[in-house]
Amino acid sequence: MKKKTKFRTFTLKKKNTAPKESSSLILQSKGFVPEIAADDFTLRRKTVKLHIKRRRWTDTQSGNIIQRDWILIGKGTCMTQDFA
């Protein structure tokens, strides 16, 4: 008999394309920032757990690190900001 899991896990990775707002800079991908974990809405009666990997970039001329700041979780909740 198969053991049924109570949740589904999805891992989302940011594509290796530089952010449009930094298109004037020469950027080089330098891996990922620490993974974010979030609980999402149920899917077929199972909790959905999202693991999100965001890229970080280095400006090759200045050496500055560029990354997007995603605020995914509503303050004091376990839900996304749109639904909290």
C-alpha cells in the first residue's frame, strides 16, 4: 500500500535572463540567493509548498550585486500578500 503525502512541493527557479530594469548594465549571473519557502492554496486536497530560487547578478563594471526584493508573504501570515 502506498503512503499518501499530505502536500505537494514545487520548486521554481528564476530563468537566467537579466532583469529588464538593469538592461543598461553588463550583468553576470552569480547563482542564487537563499531559497524562499511559501505555503500556497490547496491542490486536489493537498497543501502546496512552493520553493522559490531567485537569481543574483553582479555588475561586471562596478562589482555591485543586483537582486530583486520579492515580498511574497503577508506580514504575520502564511499567505501571499494578495490574499492575506
